[in-house]
Amino acid sequence: MERALSARLRTVPTSTAETVLRALGVERFAINALRLLAGAEAIAGPARTLRFLPARADFVSPKGKLQRGLIDSLREGEILVIDALGTLDAAALGDMLAGRAKALGAAGVVVDGVVRDVAGLRAMGLTVHARGAYPTPSPGRLMPWECDVPIQCGGVLIFPGDYVIADLDGVVVVPAALAEEVARRGQAMNADDEISQRLLAEGRPLDQAYPLPPEAKAPPEAKAGA
Amino acid sequence: MERALSARLRTVPTSTAETVLRALGVERFAINALRLLAGAEAIAGPARTLRFLPARADFVSPKGKLQRGLIDSLREGEILVIDALGTLDAAALGDMLAGRAKALGAAGVVVDGVVRDVAGLRAMGLTVHARGAYPTPSPGRLMPWECDVPIQCGGVLIFPGDYVIADLDGVVVVPAALAEEVARRGQAMNADDEISQRLLAEGRPLDQAYPLPPEAKAPPEAKAGA
Amino acid sequence: MERALSARLRTVPTSTAETVLRALGVERFAINALRLLAGAEAIAGPARTLRFLPARADFVSPKGKLQRGLIDSLREGEILVIDALGTLDAAALGDMLAGRAKALGAAGVVVDGVVRDVAGLRAMGLTVHARGAYPTPSPGRLMPWECDVPIQCGGVLIFPGDYVIADLDGVVVVPAALAEEVARRGQAMNADDEISQRLLAEGRPLDQAYPLPPEAKAPPEAKAGA
Amino acid sequence: MERALSARLRTVPTSTAETVLRALGVERFAINALRLLAGAEAIAGPARTLRFLPARADFVSPKGKLQRGLIDSLREGEILVIDALGTLDAAALGDMLAGRAKALGAAGVVVDGVVRDVAGLRAMGLTVHARGAYPTPSPGRLMPWECDVPIQCGGVLIFPGDYVIADLDGVVVVPAALAEEVARRGQAMNADDEISQRLLAEGRPLDQAYPLPPEAKAPPEAKAGA
Amino acid sequence: MERALSARLRTVPTSTAETVLRALGVERFAINALRLLAGAEAIAGPARTLRFLPARADFVSPKGKLQRGLIDSLREGEILVIDALGTLDAAALGDMLAGRAKALGAAGVVVDGVVRDVAGLRAMGLTVHARGAYPTPSPGRLMPWECDVPIQCGGVLIFPGDYVIADLDGVVVVPAALAEEVARRGQAMNADDEISQRLLAEGRPLDQAYPLPPEAKAPPEAKAGA
Amino acid sequence: MERALSARLRTVPTSTAETVLRALGVERFAINALRLLAGAEAIAGPARTLRFLPARADFVSPKGKLQRGLIDSLREGEILVIDALGTLDAAALGDMLAGRAKALGAAGVVVDGVVRDVAGLRAMGLTVHARGAYPTPSPGRLMPWECDVPIQCGGVLIFPGDYVIADLDGVVVVPAALAEEVARRGQAMNADDEISQRLLAEGRPLDQAYPLPPEAKAPPEAKAGA
């Protein structure tokens, strides 16, 4: 069911998800300041989470392997969301860990920080949203601290199991309890939006095309099946 | 005539227009901080203008439909220039209004702010320069306030009817009264620049190729016909 | 030999060069804040350097032709590194000087500042890393001051003759005395990394693939020949 | 009455006004990014507004004297709010125009931009909130365009006649229709807050001091007379 | 003993503590981007920690009283260090919670974020370092999540019980295990630095005054007693 | 004569010097982004210059003592101008070098970067304009490279011997050849400005007070003697 839900959410643009979430009373769910560095223009899936803390030379962390363990445990379709504290000079992900995530079928990675090996990431086709790239890796500057806990990413709260939709407009967090509703309403809006775009392409003025007049709306079955 | 002038200006790179405008004594005409998000690498056309103000919950604007009306009134080849106050968390344009602008033949949109539905904008081929993308629309955060008046965009003054040239180097505002002269001199420079590039490609040192020695310059008819 | 070394370094990603340099005790060699605007995804070559100072109306520089002279003197495979003081509103390079550099076989240009004529730069295929683009040229705002001297670029010290590697992760300065060692160790790491990626693609967990267990490492001859 | 209202609002900290306004359903009224450069730690008064546009060498504005006329028309207790487009390199106010405003009894100036003559402003005691200081004046870079109209300042909508409260926490716009209510509730909160602070100073834990338990609240007459 | 140590560390400037920590092999301990908003020019004491997460309308936190409880538990001389995620539009501390902290004898508060009621904070004399001030409080935007755990603040790792020194140069985190050594060496350096300054004031050139020639150094007993 | 000229320039606000320099055709002379961290509200004097480059672990500079030598050579009334590359995490000056500069009678220091020991700088009364403070010193991050040569500071060109005026509005570079003229015209403007301020304080409207009507101007002897 999780995969079917992800597949439906992947057809919902973040701008549409935004409209639905706002109608449902949720605010502060759009992650800003990241860019699509590699992979697909649109992804959706349930979140796994990882949180870094800054490293300090006098402290040897007992959690050094936390990130590797988390990545080895990724399941198909999941999206790894990393709070790397917005750090710009220490890459929270490189092409080796990304290669493992890809092999396990992860749908993508969202990093509040930077990554490295962008050429490799593009070659393997893993979708990555991040603040940018930097050649230096994280050890010595950042240390993995916890995973599968609520974290912040780009100023947005995300729980493990929340859904993430990411496209060219940005990254949107969909609370798990609302994901089915966002998929349902979002796909209905997709059906209407398609009609609106067709009407606009035919030369209709805005008031006749968007929002759709009731009589022009897609029939319920089109929306259900979208 | 307006269309012919736009077509000629479209062949003039912003860097060349810059040189001409500076020679004509105009400064502060290059809009910074925007990026090409969708559409063609080079556009030119006369400007229509729209200005937003911040929204406030206690004020219901009587001008809610101003933006839609303006977009419904766009004519072929025009470029819509929007002062959205540099706002990064409220999209001043989405794919519906953009769809209407495209259907009417608008040449592009320049936004001092952000847009949404970048995937849709790319699909329809409308050229958009903006500060970036964000999934949240403007209502509740920005409200359309006036159109077809002088506005600021990216720190540059623009009057309705001024010409806009936009390419990969940025966006340049050409005052209406200078547009013919910019086209004329710009195309002449294009002809010379082409010769310079050919000479450079043949291995000439800079002093023999750029600026062009008088004897190497394009003949007047080549420049006129350029 | 210089060309052979450049060719080997071009196969070493900046992220790998980073790892080697750090192991060799060098820090502060990765240039941040630049983007690949035109050309090849990966370049490497020895640096030539140029430094600008701000222009001032009361001072007529005797060094006006310094930049042109430097560019006319570029040799095949060299990378021109420019300290344009991070200036965002005055282009330190345009398509004419770039055309000459290209004709002479320069491998690329790295600018702590902006360039113009990006469309032209892309057309000619010269690789350019810079902070961005702006249509206004440098005269009147910046003046060339010295060349072939140690400079800063993006907060990193670079001597003429140091090697530069630039790819999608950023720009790395390799001290001349370490370049052979970076090429040697970097290519060895490439050979191992390829095996790691293959193992990951086959579904191995991270601990069996990266870092490579000793028995899985590439044989010395593969590394030498890489 | 206006002066009495201003005097009451001046006793209401922006943080308290914020709480009241939010309770009244108004959002987006706190101006960010400005600093107190000169004058009193707390001011309040009705707003007069001025809006600049960027200057352009080819356009001679017929409105050159607009700013001077507006300042000559200021009345005692008013606060001049200026949209200078956030411009950092052109001062929207200097000590001459400020001297006139001071002589007329203006309560202060709030500038989305910079000012000059900070030493003079401090000497005359006019309260000024701005983004900073810069020695260059605005002519040639900015031109006054309209006054006594709705404007944006720091991303906030302000109408002429709205009240402004400015203190060390920032600048808050109080819609005219809500000013009496903000003064009333704000002063009541002041009375309670004073009691809370006394209780805290006496060593009470937070739950016994803030929010005030009902039985500790100031009597209505104390609040009315506050 | 803790109080005596704090008192000694308070005499050690952050710049001196920096020199000692670096000599001890610790890096990345200086918090940047904060300013002294209220209180004493120099403080030192053991850290208590608090971490916020972003709030989200669909999640009612069971930890709403965490921050109040932590502040009620502060002991004399402690410094509260808050990770408010660098948020600029939601105050992580106001004058009520600050009033309680002050009454309990806290030495100060360090916030990676903003505070409100700066006038009140100054009046009560609590020392506060933060990114700035904003009138809006945190509820609805940030929620307290954990306390007395390792956190990041301004990019620096801090454990509860580490010592904090804060002065006009910034905020430095001193690992608990090194605090005694930093106090010892720091006070010795203070004694020498005083002699250096006296020699400089007398007109000695740098090489005779700083670093101090061995024969001019303070006697061990002066250092011990400093 | 140099000291007399400095004394006269110290009475000329940067905003007035700006007006004179612009009238003399000089642009790009106002240094932005620095703040007054310690010392007097207004200083003026001839510049000595120092330029840093980034440090790199593989290069041991032969110029390690350059900065100390320069400071030991400062003469009374001089202002040390430092290009520290805008670096925010490495202090280009501390209280020891500052103490020597103070003892030699230097009028101040202007740093395109940060300093440390602000408390000490304030105590000794040396005037310092810089981007801010940071406890870490420059060795290992920056190295002194040249002195008494033309440098950039805050985007402005400055030659040794140019005059610097610094006050609460910022820092202005006065080319040496224009310093006498700036002093002369600036003091004349001071005399007129004083009259304007008196007229404004008496209640005159702007047009009767600023610019001064010819008949109200200060007599030539007042200006000469100003």
C-alpha cells in the first residue's frame, strides 16, 4: 500500500500538495534553499531520517557507523532526509553511500547541507536535493548522531514515515496521516488542472478556465482513476 | 513595427545592449539576481508591468483580479515584468496564469520574486526569469496592486513600453526611446563581433581581432542587413 | 610531461583529490561559491594567474593591457585563474578574450567574480567556473593589476604552476609539488572505487564494498595503468 | 486624541503589541532587518509614507521635490515610513531633512534602506530605524515617487495613518482601526507583566508568575489607568 | 569548585581561551554570528542545553512545558545554551523566562536564534548573546524538544556541563575536561599579556614586548594568583 | 602639513567628503560593510596598507614578520588599512599589535576582515573599523603578503598616502591629490551646514534653509577659518 501511495503522490506536484495541505490546516511544510542536483524531476516516498551534530576533536563518537547502518537498512521507495545543519563545507553524502541507497531502491535523498561526487550521483540516477556540492566529506566536521527520529530539514519538521514529495519547485513534507488525503485531492486537482490547461491552450480567458467552472470539471471517475 | 523591433533586439545579446546603453549615457539598467528557469535562451519585447504589495489579514483588497485581468490583456510578443518585492516564499506566477500568457503569445515573464510549477512552465515553453521557485502561491502573502505603471524590478526602473532583453547573462531594460538605436548599433556590433570571433578562431592575437581593426570591419550593408 | 600529468589528474575527481591532499597534510585548497557555467564537466591543468584591483576614476592604470597580454600568452592545457575580488556587477571575462584562450588551447577559466556572454562561452566550449554572469564588462569597475603571481581565488591560495582540478563538486588547487602524488594515489583510488561501485550495484552491504576489503582491492598493475 | 493614543501605544512594547495583534487575527506586521541608529528606545505614532523608485539617467523625474514637500508637511508626533527598496548604497535621509522633521516634532523615521549623517541624527535626537548608514545620498540612484499612499516597508504593508511602534525588538505596524484596542489590551498586559516580573524577582517559579494566575492579576482600575 | 572555576574562566578572554584550546588540539569551538544584546561584557559558566524543533500545525507536542521546566531548574552561575535552529522570526526567549533565569542566578543565555523584550533584558541585567531580536514569540513556529543533551549552537558541538565563555569577541565552548587547564594556562597568559601591554604602552617595539621575552615573563606565583 | 591636513579632514563628515569627491569626478571610494568596533566616532589620516593572502599548510611564508614590521613603522596620525580578504573566521588584528599601533600614535585601523580582543581595543581607545570580531587569530588561515602597496579594501582601491576619513556613516578614501581640496570645500560646506541646521531648528521650511539661499551663506572668512 505504501508503494501505491508513493506512486500516486509522485503524480502530485508540490504546488498542488501545498494547496491541499494548506486547505487541511498544515503550514510550514515546504523546505526551501535546496536544489535538485541529480536524478528525477519528481519523486515521492516515505521518509527515513538522519541527524548530524558538529564534530569536535576531543570527542570520539560511539556512533560513527550510524549513517552506514541506516543506509544499509533503506527499503525500496524510501527517501532519506538528512539534517546536516545547513553545513556548506562538509559533504553529508558521497557516491559510495549513495550507491548503496540506489542499489536498495531508495527513491532519493534530501539533504540540509551539501553532497559530493555529483557526477557519480548523476551517473547512477539517484535523485538528490541539497544546498550544493563540496568535495570535502563530513568526518572531522560533522558526525552522525541519531536516525529514525523527528528532525528538522530546511526549517521544516519531519517524522520518520511522513511522505516527501520533491520536484523542481522544492521539497514538501506530507504528514503520514494526511498522505492519503493529499493523494486523493491532489489527483482530483490534477484532472481539473489538465482540463484548465487545455482550455487555456485553446485560447479561453482565465475566468473560463481557472478555476474550472463547475460544469467543466472532470467527472469523479476520471479523478478517481487519475 | 514593434514586432520587427523586438525581433532585431532579440539578436542583440544583453552584453552588447549594455555596451550601447552605456555609450548612450544610461546606467543602472541591468537586473541582477534572477535566473532563467524555463523557456528560450534569448527573448526581447516590450514590457507590461505589475506591482505587488504585501498582503495583510485585516485588509481585503478590491484589486484581487488585477493580475488576471492584466494577463488576459497581454499581446503577442510582450514581456510581463513583475515587482514581487523579492519575496522568496510566495510564488507570483504559476502554470495557469502562465498558460494564459503563453496562449496569448507573450514572449516571457520576468519576476523579482519566485514562481511555481517550473515543470509545467518548461513543458509549455514560456520563458521565465525569476529568483527561484517555491510551491506556495502568493494569495495571503502578496496582493496585486497596480499594473501598467512604472515599477522597480531587481533594483532597475522600468516603464510600460520599455523593451526588455533577457538571456543567459541576465535581464536588461532598454528605454523605449533608445530601443531603435540599441537595435541598430547592436546589430552592427554583432556583425563585427562575428568577424572578431572568426579571426580569433583562426589564431589571431587579440590586438588583430578585437576590437576589430578598421580595415576588417563588416561593410555597412552587412550591418544594416544583419 | 605536464600534459600527461594534466590528463591523469583530469581522471581524478575533486572529491578524491581532496582525500589525497588531506592525507598529505594540506588544508584550505577547495574553492567554494563558484559554479560551472560552460564547458566540460571535468578539467585539470596548470594554473596561470591574474589579479584585479578596483578601478577609480582619478587613476589611469598603466596596466590596461595586462589581461590581454596574459591571455595571448596562454599555452595549451593551461587554466586561467582570476581573482576578480568576488565582484558581482563587473564581468572579468567575455567571449572575445575567451575566444582567444580557446584558440590557444586553454583548458578553462576559474573566476572569483562573474563573466559575460555565457551563450557564446557555451558555443565555443570553453570551460568556465565563476560566481555567475552579468552583462556589464569590468573596465571602469575593475582593472587588471598583476599576473603570474600568487593570488587568492575563493579564499584559496594559488601559485602559478599549481594544478587545478575542476568538476561538478567544485574547484581544487593541487600544489605543484604534490601533483604527481595526487595523480598516483588518486588513480589508485579510482580503481578501487570502481570495484566498490560494482559491488554495491551487485547488492553488497557497505561494509563489504566500501572501503574495499584488502582482498577485493585492484591489483597494483590495474592501478598503475588506470 | 491621536496624541493621547500615541502616548499610550508608546508604553506598549512591540512584543506585547505583537501578542495583541496576533490575537486579533493580524499577521505579517513586524518589520525585520532594521536597526535603531539614533534617538529614543521606544516611539509610537501615526505613519506618513514615502516611496522611492530607482533613478535612471534618461528620465528626469517631475517629482524631485516630493520628499522635501512631504517632510515640510509632517505634524507633531508623526512617524515617516520610507520604502527605499532596501537599497544599501544610497541614503534616503540625511541630517538636513531629518533636522526639518525634528523641528516639526516628528516622532521618528523608519527606512527600508540606509541613511547618512548618523552623528548628526544622534545629536539632534531624532529616532531613526534603518538598515544601516552610507555616506552617499540618494539622488542619481533613487528618486521619490509617491507619498501618503500604501507602501511596503521591510515586507510589511502600511497605510498612511496606521500606527507604528518601534523599540529595541523591531518595528510593528498597527492598523489604524485596531490601534485603540492594541493600546487598551497592551496596557492591561503591561500591568499584569509588571506583577509577573515582581513575582519572578521574588523567586516564584514560572507557573506561579507567568502567565499570571487569575487571583494575581492587576485590578481593572490599575489596567485602565496604566 | 564549579563556581571558582567559572570565576577564573571569566577572567580569560575568549581570544586567550582560543589559543589554549588550539594548543590542546581542539578545533571548531568558537560560535559565530551571535551578538551581545544585553548584560555583562564577559561571562563564564557551565552550560545547560535546550533544543528546539520547528512546529507543525498537525502535531501537538507533549513537551510544551519543557523550556519552562528547564529554566525553573537553572542553578546559580549556569549558562543556558539554546539551539533555536538559527530562526530569525520567532523569539526563543522573552523577558519572563529570562526574569526567572535571572532570579535563579543564571550567568547568561546563548541563543542560536533571536530573543524579544531586549529593553527588559537590559533592565534586568541578564547577559544574552543571540542573532538579534524579533517581537514574535516561538509558539507556533518552534517547539522545545529536548534539554540537557548534546546540541549544536552556531555550528559548534556543546555538551551539558561544558563551560561557556562569552565576551565581545564571541562565544567559546570549553570542553568540561579541559576547563581547568584552560583556566590555568589562560590566567598565566593574562599575567604575561598584562606585562606585554605595559611594555607596549612604554613604547617598546613588538619584538621586545610580544611574545614576552623569557626574562620578562610574570613569575609563577603571579600567574597562579592571577 | 600632513597633520594639519588630517586635523582639517577630521572635521569633514564622510557624507560631506562624498559630496565633494563626487563633484570632483571620483566614484567608488566609500567602503561598505564595516562597523565601528572601538575608539573615536571620527578619524582622518594618511593610509598605510597591508595585504593578506590565504595561508596553506604546504607553504611556509618568508614574510611572517611583515605585519609586525609594518606596525612598528607606523607614524603618528596614520591609519592602517588592511585587506584581509573579507575573512570572517581569522582575526587580522589583536590587542598586542593594536597596542603597539596605539603607542606610536596611529589614528586607527580599517580592516576588510575581523579583529579580536575588542574589549582590549576599547580600553586602549584605538579606533577600529572592521566586519566584526572573532576570537581566532590569523596565523594558519591568513598570511601577511605585502605592505605599502595599492590594495583593495571593501571593494575600494586605496594607495599608501591616500587619506582615510571614517565616521559613523562608514569609511571614505580620499585620493592624496584631492585631499587639500576636499578639506577646503568640506570645511566650507560645514560652515554652511551649520547655518542650515540653525535655520531648521528655528522652524524654517527646507527651501529657506537647505541648500542655503546665497544671502544666508557663511562669509568666506568663516569658511576659511572653519
